[in-house]
Amino acid sequence: MLLLSVSFINVSLASTTEIQPNNSLINVVSGVDSKLLQISSSSPDGFSFNSFDVFSIYNQDLVQIINHASLNKSLRNGAEADVVSIESNNDINLSGVIELVGRPAELVIATKNGSINCTNCEFKNFSRVTLVTGEIKKTLTGFEIDEILVNNKEIIVSGTEGLKAPGVVFLDLLAGSVKTNADISTNLKALNLGGKITPSETGNLSIATGNTRVTLGAFNYKYLEGEVTSFDLGQNVNFSGNNGPIDIYSGSIRVELLSNSDLLLNQNFITTSDMTMASMYQGKNIIPDESVLLRTAGNIFLESNITSKGEVVFESGADVNFSSYSSNQVYTVTSGSISIATVGNFNNYIELDADEINISANNVENEGLISSSNTAYIRAVKSIRNRFGGFIDASEVLMQAGTTFINGSERAYRLVKEPELFMAKRAVIIDVGTYIDFDVDPEGYMREEVDSLKAYIIADKIEIKAGSFKNINPLHQMMTINSPEMSLYDEEIELEIDRVTIYAEDTLTILSDEAILNSSAVLETNSGKIAFFTPHLINERYHIQIIEKPGSVFNTGLCLTTNACTTAANQTLSDDTLEKFISYYSPAGRIYSGSDAILSPSTSAIPSDDEIPRSSFVNDMSFIEIFGDFNVEVDNVLQTGLSLQAEVSLNVSTTHSRRYCARSVFGKCLRKKTRYWVTNAPSYHLVETGVLPALFLVEGFLQGAGSGDFVLNTTVL
């Protein structure tokens, strides 16, 4: 540090930087390369209060605040300051460097009626820097700051360098709004010289220091305690950045809106670095925890990246939305842990990657990546939906939904509102499967295509609790109508079954008060068991549509397998045939356990009507594979397969003839004629043209409920 020892002479300020004190206790002099600000003497509590009519720094000028008794005559007799307060009633412009010379101190810059413009501003050698739009209130003795009354004015950070406060322990921005048009950093740079880390502005190593705290609104702030005592939620505030890549670097970052206003985050938050440095503040060793806290009573919109080794916390009194819609890049939140707590809904379209993830919301919808190396805990008061490319990956997944849990989608598209009625109508003959509940879109919505229908939940251990549970693959493919034959494995479609999957390496436990539906999707464990606790388990195909049309029996195997087509020379064969065709087809639902399985009814939602089974298990043209024991504790088990048949009405026409004499004389026939007549012999046949089977495989023991035997009822449609 360069200390300037010169003879101080009061001079007029240059036309660029303007610093005009409003009393004679403050001196501003010109040094060799800087403006020297001789602050007023401090109070017995260590506060130096300095008031200015104008405080504006331009052209990257250096302003040195002199807090050294030998260089500032106002500080003699040991009156050096612990806190330097700079106050103005007007706008404060900071386009340069403010450096502390002498005793370490804190810096408070406050404007009562204006805004603070920081354009390439830098603060050096301060332990704490506070920029505030508001009025400073002193204690009754006038010796220290009691509280700051923060108003609705703004702080603007701009320029190529933004705001820098290297080595500061705390950087506080207190205002009605903050516009970040450039970077903010409290970090240091360093060089590694033979194993010795040396701070250097030209260094290629980054050192995380400081704690950046942005608090916005109209509120009262206790300076010494660093606490908010009261605030107005109705105040409209804003924390915004421009569309460029704005970065905030610090040892920890906190942004809090004391308002119902929305928090739009398009700045990148980075608390990681090559190393972290501890600092002394008021006799305490402060180590940045590399955390990020983002809080508001309104909505949170994240359209940026967050990189942290600590905890990243989102707290909202409304909705939390993580979106990549406005950019081609996929944003990420990478940290030691992620905690999301919102009164409203949480919608995720980006990548979340942490050791621990905790999400609590009214409704949760994931179309991005939620990845945890340990535990992912997701709780929703109402519903959880993982769809349209959503991927949840963890060592342990614990999810709880008060009403509905859906992995996959009920429809193969997104429903979005439109001002005019839009409704798709079509005619069918026979529809089977989950699709029939969603074949007509609700009024006032239109269809929007999605990039992916995939939905994965993969972990070592998975436990899901919900009112109702649905694992749905909405694939339904149109078949060739002129080919009624259906093979058991249509590979093009069957390979799509795993695109909606819940897979546990060890155990999979699903608890549902109403029913568990697996529709053309996969529920699978590798080595552990599957446990279903629900009154009703349904394993089915998403959509099978069958139509009937006139056809010809001669294309079937009827003539080869029976003698119904055998005719004599005087016989002809005709048919009247209705053939069943699969026009839409979905793959089989698949439940696979590498070990044991259990199906036990939940007791909280069992109907009282005697005509309704108290508990049931339906396997509808789908596959159950249990490579262990299967304990089925339900009252009714039904398995259904599908047989495609041609209903054939054959008609064999036999032509008969008889020669007779049309005219005879004296017993002699003069002219003969032949009489012809036809007789018909109708017959009815059923010809199987294709089959969709159901598979129920248990390698170990199959046990039923109670003292009765297990009964599997199989029906062929």
C-alpha cells in the first residue's frame, strides 16, 4: 500500500470528480494520483460521519479515505474511525476506486433522496462496504448508527468491470431496487509462487472471500446487528440484470426481497473458487460457507446458472419457476445441497445437481433434471408430475404427493390455454386402456407439441406416497389397417416401453390410498423387492383401438385349416366377413421385480359398496414378472388378453341341372331342354387373426390373501 505523505493544501476540484463536503470538518485535497479525503474525527464509539452536497467520482479516479492520524489532522489524539459514513441528499456516482488508507474500517455510502450509480467502481481495504438508498438515523448520543431507513430508490451497477470489493468480509446493497448491468465480485486473485499463495490482481487463481447481501424493499435496518426490523410488503421492488452474461462472485450470496414483488434472476451466482479465505471481522474469524439464499414473498423466476459448494436455498411466498425458455442453453444449479420451499407451485425445466435436494411446494412439475448423489426428497401438498423429458436421479428418492403422483403424461402433448375453443373430435368403435379417459381435451385448451415424452425416476431406493399413483407412457401408434395380423412383439413399439420408467436398483415402494396405475410403462427393480400398498393395482396398455371392416376370408388361414372352402366342380364359394383390426396400439405395461413382491391393500380409501371389490389387481394385456415370491393380498385378481377375430359367414352355392324333353310325338322326344337351379348352404366361422396376450410369471411362491387359494381369472376379449 502506498501512503502519501504530502503537505495538504485545499484546492478546487477538477471538472470530473466532484466531492463537496457540506461542512468544514471534512477536507478534500489533491494528491499526486488521487483525491485525498480527510474524514472527520470519529465518535467515542468509532463512527466518523461525513456529509456531502455532491459525492461523484468519474473517469476511474482514485479517492483515498485517510484514516491515519499522521496523515489526517482531524484524527489526532487517537480518533481514527472504525466505521466511515459518507452521506448525501443527492445522487451518488461512483466511477472509480475508493481506497482506505490507515486503520481498517467499514464504509457506509448512503443517499437520502437519490440513487447510487456504480460504474466500474471498486472498494479496497475495507472490511465491510454498505451501499444504501435511505436515511441514516443515529443513536440518542449521536455516537453511532442506530438504524437505516431504506427507501425505494435504486442502485445501478454497470460498466465493463461492474462493482468490485476484493477481500471485503461483507458487501451490503440496501435499496428499493438493484439493477445489475455488470458483474459484482468480492473475490481476490492470487499467484502460486513456489507453493506460496500471494494475492495479485494479475493472478490466475481465484480466492472466494466475502459475503454479498442484497436486501431490497422499504424497510428499517439495524446496522450493527445486520438485521431488518420492519418492512412494507406492498412496496414494488426489482432485482434485475440485462440480457448479457452477468456474474456475481462471492464467498456467499444472499438476495432478499422484502416485498410481494417477483424475483427475476438472470444473473449467474458463483460461490466456488480455487480456494476460500477466512477473514477477521470484529474479532471473529469469518469463513464464507459458499451458500446462496434467494428469498421473496412473490414469485421466483430463475433463468441463469448457480454454482456453489454450499447450500442453495430458494424461498417464495408464491411460485418458483426454473426456465430455459428464453435461451438455447440449459441452465444448471450445481451445489452441495439445494432446498426449495414455496407456498405455491414449483416448475423445473433446467438441471439441478447436488448432494442433497429438498423440494416442498403446493404442486411440483419437473421437465428437467433433478440429480442427487444422496437423497432427493420431494413433497407436494397436491400433485407431483415428472414428464416431457423429466429425469429424477438419486441414490435415494423419497416423494410424497397429497393428491396425485404422475410419472409420464396422460396425453402425448402439452395442454395450454387459448382464448377460443379448440377441441379434437373423432369417431371410434372400440377403445381399451388409459387413453379413453383423456381422448377429449378440456374446453378452452389447445395442444402444444413437446420435445420428449420420456420420464425417468432412477435410484437405488425409491419410496413414493400419494393419493393416486400413475406411471403412464402415452405412446399410441397408428397401425396399418390393411394388415390385421398382430405379432406378440412389435419391436418398433415395444422398444419404446422404457421411455417412461421408474427403476430401483434395490427396493421400490409405492403407497397409494386410491389406486396404482401402470400404463404402457415400466416399474422395475434389479435386485430388491417391489412393494405396492394400495386397494387397486392396474397394469395395462395405454391405448388399444379396434375397428371392424368388411374383408375377405380367402386371405386368412381358414381354407387351409378347415374343409369349409372345399367345393365340387358345380359349387362356388362366397363370404360375408367382418374383420377386427388394431388401428391404434400401445406397448404392454411391465412390472418387473428382481426379487420378491408384495401387493397389500391400503385401508384408508376402501369403498363400502358391496358391489365394488374392496381390493383388486388387474393385468390387462400386459406383463408381470416376479423373480421371487409374490404375496397378493387383494380380493379380486383379473387378467385380460385380446384375441383378434374375423367373423366369417360362408355361403356354398351348388348348381343343379336336369335334362328333360320339352316336346315329344308318339313317345319320341323332338326337343330336349336343361333345367338349372341353385341351392345355398350357409355356414358361420370365427377365425383368429392376431393376439395380445397377458403374461403373469412368478418364479417363487405365489400366495393369496386369507385362508383361501389364490385365484387368477383370465378373460380373452
